[in-house]
Amino acid sequence: MTTNTQITEDRILILDFGSQYSQLIARRVREAGVYSEMYAYDMSEEDIRAFNPNGIILSGGPESVHEEGSPRAPEVVFNLGVPVLGICYGLQTMSAQLGGKVEPGTVHEFGYAEVNIQVRDKLIGDLEDTKDQLKVWMSHGDKVTAIPEGFQITASTPSCPVAMVSDETRRFYGIQFHPEVTHTAKGAELLSNFVHSICGCRSLWNSENIIDLRVEQLRQQIGDQKVLLGLSGGVDSSVVAALLHRAIGDQLTCVFVDNGLLRLNEGEQVMDMFAKNMGIRVIRADAEERFLTALAGEVDPEKKRKIIGREFIEVFAEEARKLDGVNFLAQGTIYPDVIESAATKNGKAHVIKSHHNVGGLPDDLAFELVEPIRDLFKDEVRRLGTTLGLPHEMLYRHPFPGPGLGVRILGEVKKEYADILRLADDIFMQELRASGWYDKTAQA
């Protein structure tokens, strides 16, 4: 029997060199049933050792190993005695650091390619799309021209003689293409071979085990105290509500702020699902008039967003002050939020727009935070919700901005505009569903 603490014991560390696909690597590893975390490439030796990974993956990245100050993997990566997989730039920096040679390519490879398998090592195994070939997705300029001592070339393309390499003794592997994208047909299987066959990880990371672990952790953190959650009806807060209710039952109180800028019948749907069907205590704050008054005359989208965020916090705070003995505030922070926040602090990402959440509460509301899904990707959150019994249409509904129709209305926000837009949106969504296109589109 698997104990709850074991499900993250088998773990893969992903060092991020800035690829747009890095988060996909972590998702694919988790889809293979293995826990993974992603950190910047310059993670300290102390932190790497403390993480105690079963294996390490070096991501791709936009840099060239020839550029002065271009990123390198910490030396401990190659001295830890665990398997290492270098992807694209990860292969190039591993090769350069271990004594190989990397040169600028005369032909840049971007897009579909077929690699010819030369040696079937433990990473490739019996995988192939056609006889001794893999259909892959390339995205690189530089290429490895001389492999480090102890390595062998296991696959190539006409323009990329070193497409895959391995040192089976040290369990170091490198691939010039991107296995994490769906365009690489056998990419998920390659990553599965790495984490299971090479790193020896067990498939312990699944929804049932995650729920058991979270319920145990929430009960330990919260004890017999009360928890407050801002419920929006979106995927993240809905799953947090269901998870908390399973863990602590009536100790949870949700506040649903109806700002008059929701989709058609959304307020009733939220109340029916959580209050009626699940028996969760939900306070509905009807604040339409308040929000519309605050927005009167404002046409700038960013200012509207900030007004809505400010009013939301004030309404939420007023409802919170009416409750006695609440010590915890729950939030639906997810793993990409954590990763992007860290990148912003490091100067490696830029804020495109302000985010609307329950942050910024007044000082007199000093809650301890509860963030039970902060290490999960959105697809994992949805699978968790399915296991918790939430309906498909709630978990797979299209994203809707926190400020709601307020930022979809061009110019000033008025009740009559919101009512028209609500109906138009509902007609459009009905047609998408009737034609079978709703689930095929990510957002509309």
C-alpha cells in the first residue's frame, strides 16, 4: 500500500533554461505518473541536493552556448550520480560542459523532422514511428559536432548528425528535438522511458493519491479552525472548494461575490452546485449596483480592471468581517502562477496585465494562506475535479476573466450593455455546443 508521503518521493528535477516548452516537460513527466518540479537553471547545489531527485532534465532554451555568459548547468548535476536528460539546449550545454563541441549550424532546423535510429539504447528502447525512424519536432540553430568521451550517437538526421546521444554507463542522455510537444509522436513514451526505465521511478502521482495526500495535509494545517474561500465558479476555486469540503466539511465558508458582470445564470449555477448539491456553506454577496456605480464613466480597460479588483476585495473583506473565528484564507493558486511569479522576480518575465485575485486584503484581516493546488498544473486540477465529482461542463468551461464582462465591454460599463453581452455570449456558447465545437476550442 502506498502511503501519502510516498507519492512525491520518486521525483524528477527540471532545470529551466528558458524554453517556451519547459512547463510542458513537467506536465509530461507528471502524466507519466511521476512527480516533477521546475526551477531556474542556476539552482544552487545545496537546493539540488536537498531536492534529492531520481533524475534531472535540462530543458531547451533560446540562448547559444557560444554567447558570453550563456547559461550552464550546475556542475553538481553531472556529479550527483543520477540520470540526466538534456533536451535541445540542454543537450548542447551538457555536451560543451563534458568536453564535447558545439558549433553554429549552417542549416537551422525548425519544425518536423525524421530522425534515423542508429543505436537502440535504454532511452529509445523499441520505439519507432516507421522502421528505425522517429517523427520529431526540431527547433535549434546550434548543433553538437563532437560528442564527449564515453558518449555514443544513437540517432541523426541528414542536417543534424547528432540528434540523440547517450552515455549508458553514467546514464546521461541527450536529444536535439523536443519530446514534450505533441508533434513528436513518441515524445511522451521517450520521457516515460527516461523516468521509469532509466530513473527507476514508480507511477505514484495520480488524482486519487493526490487527493488523499491533500486531505491529510489540509487537516494537519487547519485542525479545527475555520477557512474562508472566495468562490468564483471558475475551475480553480471550484476544485479548491470541493477539496476543502472533503477535508474539513462545515469548517469551510465560501463567499461568492456577484458583481453583475458574470455570464448568464452563472450566479444561480454556482449556488446550485455548491450550496444545494454539495452542501457547502456559500454566502452570496449581491454587489451588482456597487460595482456598476464604481465603474461609471470609466473607459480605460486597465483602470476598469483595477476598480473591479478593488471593489471585489472590499466586498470580500466586508463579508469576512461578519464571520467569527476564521483563521485561514484559501486561494486557487496553481503551479504556473508560482513559476511565472518566480520568473518575474528574477527579471526573466514581464507582467502583461494585472491579475485579479484575493491578494491585497486589509491589514486587519490577517489570515494564514491555504493553497492546496499550488503545485498542480491546470490539466491536473481538472482531473482532480473529475475525481472529486465535479461536472465536466464546470471543469472544462472556457476561461472567463476575473473582472468578467467588465473588460469585454469596450468603453463604459453599463447594466444594459452587460445584459446584452450576457445574452449574446450565451447564444454563441449554445451554438458552439450544438455544433460540437465548444470542447474543440480553448476559448471563445
